[in-house]
Amino acid sequence: MSKPIEDYALVGDTHTAALVARDGSIDWLCLPRFDSPAIFAALLDTEDAGHWSITVADQVGEPTRSYIDSTLILVTTFRGPSGTATVTDLMPLERTLDVDDPTPIRSDNALLRLVRCTEGTVDLEMKFSPRFGYGHDEPTLDYRDGDLWAEGESLSVSLRCEIDLEIDGGTARGAFTLSAGESRAFVLQVNGVEGIGRLLPEDVEEAITTSTRFWRTWLGRCTYGGMWAAEVRTSLLTLKGLTYSPTGGIVAAPTTSLPEDLRGVRNWDYRYCWLRDATFTLDVLLEYGFTGEAVEWRNWLLGAIRENGGDLQPLFDVQGGTLLQEREIDWLKGYENSKPVRIGNAASEQFQLDIYGELLDAMHSARRAGLLTAPDEWELEKRLIGLVLERWMEPDAGIWEVRGPQHNFVHSKVMAWVALDRGIKAVEGFGLPGDTKRWHDARTEIRNDILANGVDEARGTFKRSYEDPGLDAALLMLPMVGFVDASDDNMRNTIDAIEADLVRDGFVMRYLSPDGLPGDEGTFLLCTCWLVDNLVMVGREDDARAYLDRVLGVSNDLGLLAEMYDVRAGRLVGNFPQAFSHIAVAAAAMAFESRGQTPTIHRESQWK
């Protein structure tokens, strides 16, 4: 039986991440990178798909847990009949002393666990059961030079520990007893990685110290002290934990196929980097002082596009690769029998007009923050503007990547307008060369087209698409990107209509229109935060605060959020933890600091 998504904690090393359940079982881990095949996949099946557990015999009560302050190092406390023990989980990492340069982060390609008895005596059991290839391949475990080896087709790992193990096929078990003050350490590490030393159990405590220093040094640059300081810091740590530091790419989530609709088919692989996330991510990083990460994220964006001949697809892998062919894995039952389980993502093959505007807005945000635009970068931006000029009239799959027929989505057209607008501002505000006459004319044409075809005259609201008069939460982006003022009559009506039609129990749905897939989905936490931003802009701060508190109220005990919240089931749904949800929380908290200015205007005034 699947555990609630809320039961999981994230530990990571800015190369990959693991999900640790409240009961002490590691149920998801891809090695050596986020998008590598999982060696523990119980998250999407049963224990038979691979896990690594440490449990206390005859456990008393529910375990409690927390992160070591200002880190992603997890400490879980278990109670037995005659004592208490803690399990500390981490993926070790360290960096140079240059806190403004995120790239030298070194990963040991390891997952460490330290068990310590803090009171009385505790009996414990460790069960190590890796399954390579997303739970498909059971390895034969064997000892080599004192290490327990597990070898798959393209990966081998070693377990090093201080207890005796019994091996049964692809599973190793060990029982041990600890008294107060005693501890045992466990090291799981990828074999044969050049330049990475072999970690031993006696190295674990030092690794905890080193990793703690890393996380605290990194987070120490955040000076935000507002009402939601703790939640913002958690969101920033999560965002860092989802960053692939060798390139600066940020994955949408470390998981695949956690369902948007429990026991349904809306299950997608989010272990990739979406261009659409660029503007939001860059703005949040810059707003909170993480300029180095913002530079690396921008460089990843530019590098991914250059490496692929200037082509723009909606998402790439963490190294900028484009081969993300979607396939289904039939041997996994899926989370709570939600099938299919998918690897890869066919959205990479869609035409999504809005990403041009997202990317050019991100580049403009970087310029406003003082990051220089190299000549070849500007040539690339001009090429993208040219593509917008050629294709803005075409229907597309839109921000929500619909798998049904394409439409002329209003949000997509607005982002085409943004692409031209940011190009014009780059020329007029930063002295870069460009055909502003043509761009001005096209920007005006797009705007007039939207106002002629994208407004429901009967309701006085913006429409989801030219073909569909329904509502779409993506319309909340219109004032956030400067297309209209939030006090514009059509925009105010749209905000009111979204509250009336798309809000469920204090959370915002994306849309109600058919999208080519069966089933329903949960409310979208990102969209709820967009509503917060809009309400702040129109002066409804008390209402905005109530919506943001609702979002934060459904995070788990560690402050982590999934993509969606199912109000009927009262549960988080979708991939977890979700970068976009945490970016949106950090952005919404900052919206209260700008007191009603649009984010674009706020950033302009702050960075001039």
C-alpha cells in the first residue's frame, strides 16, 4: 500500500535526491543524477520495487522528524519499549569558500545514514533491497573487499556498514542493538566514479558537519525576515535541493508519475528542466540574493538552446539534452495503482508559444539585475524574437501542455506580446541593437488581436482561448507580466470570476474545460499563489494572506509541497516536492513587500 505523499522528506546533494518516508524507509532514489533510473522505486509500487529501511523493533507511537536547522539533513526519532533512537539521513556535499559560485559543489555520489541511541536501549533492523532499472532488475549481492556490492546493467553501488548482514538474493538484512550513546553508520555509494574517494562509516559524522556548514553558508545569504520567513527559507532550500549544480539546471521535481488524479492516468515525469520555469526561478533567486545560482540557471538556459542549434523545446534534461522520449513502464503498479508509470515526457515535442516570452522575460530580468548580455546571447534572443514574429498566430499546446487539440490560448498570445515587449526594452533601455520599428508594430498587433479575440464581452473577462470562453488560472499572469494593470476592468472581472468559478475550498483549479485526458485533477498550488499576487495588486491583502496561509497549511510537517492538493481527499497529489510550488510561495511572500506593484514594476524600481 502506498504511503501518503506527505510522509516523505527530501534529501539531496544538488546532483540527485532521495525521498525518505516517515517510517525510515528510503523509497525513491535515482543515481547518479535526477533523471537516472531509480534503484529504489517502492514509491511507485511496493517494497519489492526497491527500498532501504531502518526500523525500531516494537515501535511505540509515530516517529517524529525535522531537518537540522537551515539544512536538508533529516533527523527522524523512533521510540521503542525501552529506549529512543535517531536516524540521520543525508547526501553529503561540500563546496569551495566562494559562496557566489555554485558550480564547484562536489557530490560524493553517496547516501549516508547514522543511527544513534539517545536513551535506554533499542533493537533495530536494517533492510537493504536495491532494484535497478526502476524496480525491474534484482541484483545479486556479494561481498568484495569488505563492501557489499550490488551491480546492475550500467551502475553498481556498495553498502558499507558496521553490522553483520544476512544476504538473501537481492536483499540484505541486519539486526542490531544500541544502548544510550552508541551509534552505527551506513554508507551507500556509487562505485567507480573518477575523482571521488571511498567513504567509510567512520566518515559519516564529519560528513554531517561538512554538509551542515554547506547548507547554512548557502542559506545565510537570504536576508528576508518577513511574515513567512521560515516558509521562504524552506522553499529556497528545496529549490537548491532540486538544482543540478554541474550545469545550473533545476528539475521540476525529483519524481515521476506521482498522480495528479489518484488512481488515474495523469502521471508525468518531472525530472527535467522546463524553460517555462525560467522567469519565475530567476526572479526568485535574484530577489532573495542568490545571484550565483541565477547566473548558472541563465547559463544553463542559453547553453541548452545553443547545444541544440538554437531550437527551442519546452524542456530539456539536466545537461541540456533533448532526447526525452516518453515511454510507459508496465512492471510498476503505480502510486496507489495510478497507471501508467511514465519515463520521459512527450511535452518536449510540443509547440508551446508561451516559452518564447518566458525565456526572453528571464533574460530581461537578468539584465535589470545587472547581469551582462554578451553579443552572442543577444543574437540568440533576436533569433527567438524572429520566431515569435513568424509563429505567434499559430495555435499551441499552451502552458498546461494539453494532450488534446491545440488552441489559440490567450496566455500564450500574451507571452508572445511579452517576447516583443522585452526585446523593445532591451534596445531602448540597454542600448542593444534591434529592429524596434518592426517589433513595436508586432507588439501592437498582438495586443489588438488579444483584445479583439481573447475577451468574453458578455462577462467582461479574458477567455481561456479564442475558441474557449471558459476561464484559465494562467490568465492571472496577465498583470504579473505587465500586459494589463490588475485594476483594468476586464482583469478585475477575470480575478473575480476565477474566485467564483475555479476556487475549491480556498485553492485554485487550473481550468474546467476538457483537455483530452480522462479524470480530474487536484487544485493547483502555483495558481493559488498567482491569485495571491493578483489580490495584493488590487489591494485585497487580507484575502491574499488567507489564500497563502491555505497553501502553506497543506505542506507536510517539513514544509514541503507537491504540485497539487486534492480537496476531496485532503491530500497532496502530483510530483513531490515541486519546484514551481515552492518558487510560487517565495514569490507570493515577496509580493507583500512590493505592496501592490506588479512584480515587473517592483523589480524595475528595485534594480535600477
